[in-house]
Amino acid sequence: MQHDPLVSVVLASYNGEKYIAAQIDSILSQNYSAFEMIVCDDASTDETVRIVEAYMQRYPQISLYKNSEQLGFVSNFEKGIGLAKSDYVALSDQDDIWENDKIRRQMQAMLAAEKREPDRPVMIHSDLSVIDAEEKVKHASYFRLKRYRLKKSKDLGHITGPSGVMGNTILFNRALKEKILPFPECLAFHDQWIALVNEVSGIRVTLDMPLVRYRIHQDNQSNSEEKVGVDKINVLSSFLRRELTPPYLNSARACMVEEVLTRYVLEKDDEVLLTHFLVYLKGKKGSLALLRILWKYDLLKRDFAYRLAFSLNYLCFKEKQGKLYFFGFSHWKRHFIKAFFVTEGEIVFCQTLDEAHAKGMKTDSPVYIWGKKPFVEVEAYIKENRSPLYRVEDGFIRSVSLGSDLTKAYSLVVDSRGIYFDPHTESDLEVMLNERYFDAVLIARSQKLQAYLSDKRISKYNADREGQIVLPNLKVGQRVILVPGQVEDDASIRYGADGMSNLELLKRVAAAERDAYIIFKPHPDVQAGNRKGAVTVTEAEKYCNVCIENVTPDSLFDLVDEVHTMTSLLGFEALIRGKEVTTYGLPFYAGWGLTTDKRTLSRRRRQRSLDELVAAALICYPRYINPLDDKPCEVEVLLEVLDKEIKRYNKNSFYKAYRDGRNAASRTLQRWIKVLKSE
């Protein structure tokens, strides 16, 4: 006798004591008995766990996994899917009721689809009825309520736009599970991701019958009565005020589409559709061209009245920009910072929380802090209200001339988790290197970028001239090590190297590398007198063979075999030039298998290629502006402009005199300010 295949039912719970028993009962009442139930609880604080544990004592097919801290419903489902051991996974919310033939009907459709096309990803989903908190039926068909009209055949436009696939009805096979995991970190809804990945790579079967009674109430984690229902008076009022927001315009949707475009090999038509939808998602402002994309690629609900109303609204829509609150940004930076945020809102510079509140700051207002500058009140307020916080710092290819000379930056990094130079907390860059898939296009860009940087000899500051260097007393065959000095009160040293000094680093290198020829290069900011970290030549040469100043890093890379550093960006640049690198702190490029590290960080768990590291650090993580027009650009555009500016600086004596004079004046002015402040 042939047995039914095992199905893993993944139920994600969080404070679901009111309704979870009814949902578990409906699953246990299925006329399909070959299933296990995996309950992932997201750190509930009510009686949810106790209720599930009581069921476990009577039903051995139920298992419970408790999160020690709250993950959110998307990551909670991801965890449950990863725990499923069977070939088929069905997803369940905690507050619905399944019809007793849901699994059997879906498995019949699944096995028929797999028989037609073996080894393909398959997703089965169905219509739903809508019930209220007391289980009274409000709508017989959720599809009709929401105007979802999916074609039986491939329907990527509808799946990408309105979707119509509800996660609490989904059942899928192992082939699709392997495609969807891991979830992109930016996901807002897991069902959109699963449906979209399946539509470009597998088979979808839509069952028009309602197999789930979808309970809509005020405590839903991902939906509520307000979201499902439509207040037509408010919609009309918003339309007349030209404030009705076009659909889909959010960063999570854009990120999801980008992930599909980069992670999977797509059919040409699918790639074209998703690429054009991404143009719409990033366009934001109403225009006929973007509206045409939505119509042409069938990205709207299939209802003519809706489409007409939406089109009129979209063309009348005028995007409102909110306010962004910036703390710790020096006055000299403010004139160029705005160019990096032109599409995100109005920048409001503040120094205190009271000042920000006086200027209109709310609990959901985005806050941006320069580096790790301490704003205790602001950070406490952010933590209490879970406000969005971003930290901002110079990028890794910055300018021609030093930042400490008050020169405009051409790149910034904006980090939503921490900041790249502080290893005590993870940063967006670290998460990217731990989790992101880098496709062939990104890798090719990375390789070209490395070749361009090496060939054009471009660094972070590009403040020095090329120089011919002779190393006195160098022995034939002797290894040459470069030790770059750093700014000792810089945050990267305080956080990434526990406050190590340049002299301490020199001593450690000299003790470990007794047979090597050691070059010490002071940091240009320290040489300029702008920052702390000076080591006298007499003191330095007790531990090195020679001190070399005022030459480009590449002039030294031509001579050295290795770079030993605390956290200097020269270590990263040396990797790009093919040099061996040893780190004594925890810079962002350490811990990925590319460097010899005196310290380790267990969070960095992936081995990464240099191509992947460069793709993350120079292409995906920073923002760039074109110095010629102050508009956002890709890194390749900036490098071309920088190359021309560097050549002009090196070859045009008048331009060099102007730049050097300007920098000297800036340094003198800063020294006088420090004297007046008694610093």
C-alpha cells in the first residue's frame, strides 16, 4: 500500500494565545495524517508556549522551538522552513482555521505537478475566506475581495505586482525550499519572496477554492482590518489632496526584485519585466513613462476601474519628502552631505535632542549620526522608540586631498546596523559579507575595478605625489614590510585596535619579523599636523629600517612584499595590489580568509574571495557622487573623474600650487582655532 508523503507544517507564533488552539485543532483535524507540525515561537510573553506544550504532550507529531529573542515573523518563518526535514512544507499562521481537506487537496495538486515536470520547484496556494475574531464569515473569497486574478499559466507581472499569493495557504516542495533559502535580509513579507522565486523558476498551481479561513483582527502580525478594508472617503480625500501614494514604492520590494535579478539565471522576458519594474520602484515620482511600465508588463490588478483610478492618481501624485535628522556633522561637511541624500528627504542638522524635537522630530523620524560620535540622549531616545538609526562615515575612495584639510568627500557609507570600523557590533558590510550572494555581473565589475585601481594607482585620499624610492641597506632577497601609521585618536583605532599606538605596532612587527626590512609610513593627517599619532623619526627608526613620507601608497606597494597594520585602509588597498597583509586589529577586511590575523572575530564565518570583498566594500556598501555635478553615480564614474583630477594635480604646477595653498591655509586656520579653544 502506498503511503502519503510526509508534510512539514511550519507554524510561526507570537503572543497568539487567543486563537492558536483553534488553528492547531484545525490542522490536527486534517483528513491527511502524514504530517509533522513545527511551531517556532518568537519569544512570546503570553500563554502561547504553555498552550503548545500542552498539545505536545498529547500529539507527538508537534515540536516546539522557542526563540531566545524576537526575530520578527519573516525570520521566524525562515527558521521554521530551515528546520523542516520532509520534502514538502506548508506554512501556517497562528490565528487562522484550515479546512479539513486543505493538505490533501494541495498534495494531490503537488504530486500531479511533480509527475508532469519532475525535479522542478512547485508551489501550491489557494483562495481564502475571511472571518472575524468570532469566526463569522465576512467575505467568501479573498481573491474577489482584493481583485486577484492570477492566470493558470505563468503570470510574473501579477505575482511581482499585486501578487495574490497568501503565505498562510502555501505548500511547496524541497526543490523550491532550496531556491528560497536563505531569505534576503531586506524582506518585508516572506510570501512575496517565495511566490516570486517560484514564478521565475518553478510551477505554480492556484486553487480557486478557499482552503483557509483567514481571520482578520486587530492583533494580526502582518495584516489587520484597516489594511484589508478600504475607506473610500479617505481614499477620495487623499486623491483630491494629491497625497494618495502609488503602490509598491518601498525599499523592501525593490530589494527583493534586485535579489531575484542577481541571485538567479532568468529567462530573457522575465529579466526584462523585473528590470523595468525596478525602474518604476526607484523612480518614485509620477511620470507617464513609469506608468507605461506598469501597464505594459501587467503589474497592476486586473480591474479596469482600478487601473483607471490608479493611473489618474499616479500622474497627479506629488511625492512628499520627510525630514532626516542629522547629528554630529561639522559645519564644513554640511555643504556637500546633502548631495548624497537628495532623494530621501529634507536634511535637518541638530546638535541636541531638544533641538531636534523643536524642529519636528517624531518617533519614526530617521536619525543619522556621524561615525561613533556620542549622543547619549539621542541614542537612548532611539532605543526606547525603535526609531531608525543610521551611522555615516567617509567611504573608502574619498577625494583628492585629506578630509582633515576640510575637502569635500566624494563617497560616504550609510550603515543601518553599526559602522564598518567598529567590530563590537555587526555592520551592514559585515552582514553583506556573511550572507550575500555575489553574482557573475558583480564579480566581473569587481575584477575590472581592481585592475583600474591598480593601473591608475588610486587610493583613498590621493594627496601625495608619485616618488622614486631607494631603500638604503636593503639586502638581496630580503622581505620588505610596510607598516602604515594611523591617526591614534581615530575611531577605527579606538574601536578596532583597542587604542594601540603606532609605536606599539612598530615594536610588535619588529619583534616578530627580525629578518625583514621594515618601512614606516606616517599617516598623512598626522604629517599635516591635523591629527594625533606622531612618532619621531629617531624613535621610529629604533624599530624600522626607514621612515618614508609624502609619497603615494602605490610608490611603496611597488617595493614591498607585505603590509602589517592595525586597521589601516592601506591593508585593503594592498590586498587589491596582490600583497600579503597581516592585521593586528579588526579592520573590515580581516577575518574572511584573505589576511593573516592576530585577532579573530567569530561572527565573521565565511571564507570570501578578494573579488567578493571588493564587490561588497566598493560597489555595494558606499554611496558615490560625481564631483562634476554632485549627482549620485556608480564607483566607475567617480574613478574616471578622480583619475583626471589626480593627473591634473601631478602635472599642472599652477593647480598643485592652488590645492597645496588651500590646504596649508586650512591647516593654519585649524591650528589657530585649537589655540583659541585651548585644545
